[in-house]
Amino acid sequence: MSAAPRKTAVVIGAGPGLGLSVAHRFGREGYAVALVSRSDARHARYVGSLAAAGVEAAAFVADVRDHHRALTALDAIVERFGTIDVLYYGPGAADLDAAPLPPITGITPEDVREAMEAVYPAVALVGKVLPGMVERGEGGLLFAGGLSAVMPMPALGSLAISSAALRNYALTLNAALTDQGVYAGSLIIGGLIERGDIHAHVMSRPELFGDAGIRTLDPDTIADTAWDLYTKRDRPEATFSAF
């Protein structure tokens, strides 16, 4: 009997925190891993970490806000690995030093349009990989979003709207795909993720953020849950809160 073909997990928004933990978690299950992020500055380190764990991996450069570049990266991944069986969508903040967002009482339509720029790429990427998953009768789509999707957090302003939109997209996809072998799940995250870039940024600015870094989340725990969601398929989302 021939061995089952190797499956591939794509990590959109590969970083040192949750993205790398998701890569290792799926890699531990025998998946090849494709990492996608805006810069290749840390790719060698990520791929080396996975290789040391016995995981076949490759990295690709694309900013998800550039839809053509992102879809081209998916084409390159398919050319390299053959299929895309799991897509994890978790791009991080583009600018950690950006000015604070206006609260929900002060947002404008333009603020909402800008916030929704984090949702549009998810729809584009799903549109690229979903037909193949449906045709094969198996696959998974995982989306990482913020706690403001399920809890009123007025200070986050327009981000609360885009977070809710991404969550609703994931849950509605899951309902639509139930009988087609494809799972869609939402990871709702509230708090700093250890080892991640935002966590490092906050910890480096105690005069600005105070003790915010004390309340953290373990990315390996979240990645374990992502695997459980995908394999057990007994619920469409999981929430993690350090508050």
C-alpha cells in the first residue's frame, strides 16, 4: 500500500509567536509548512527551527494587502508542495508604532474601510484555495482575530468592526462547508501572545504600557487548540483571553 500523500499547511502572517507555533504544531503531525510574511528577514531562522524539528518547510514573501502578490505566493506554494490543505490566516499589525485608533464614538467611514483591509485578503485567499479543498473533499481554514469580535471594547474603534466581520466570515464559512469535508474555524484572541512581535514591543516600552505584558497567552496552547478545532470539528471557534 502506498503512503498517503503529504499534506501542506500555509501560515499567513508567519511571526515568532503564534504563526511559528501553528507551523510547528501542524508540522509535528506530518504536514509540510509554507510560511508567508511581509519580509524575509527572519525566514531563515523560522525554516531552520522547523527543519531542526524534522518539518519540511519553505518561506515566501508577500504582503496580504497586495492581493496579486499574495495569490502569486499561493501559486508558488502549490508548485512547491502540490496542494494547500490547511490555510491559517493571522497577519500581524503592519505598524507597531502607529498612532492610537480613535474610539468607537469617533470613527469615520474611512476608519472602517481601513480596518476592513485586514478582512479583504482573507476572502481573496480563501477564494484561491477553497475550490481545491472542496474538490478533494477535505481541508481546513483557520482565522485568528481579536477579542473585540465578541466583547465590546470601545477603545479599539474600527478594529472591533473588522474583527467581528472576520469572525462572522469564518463561522458562516464553516456552516456552509459542513457537508463538504472542509472546516473553517475562528481563534478569538484577547491578550499579548508570548514571543510575538507585539508582546516584544509592549515589553520594550514599560513607560508607555505599564504592566500590560504580565497578562500573556502561550502561543503553543493556542496552536494546540487550532489543531484540535481542525481535527475534531466539534465547535467552530475558541476564545483565549488574558483579561
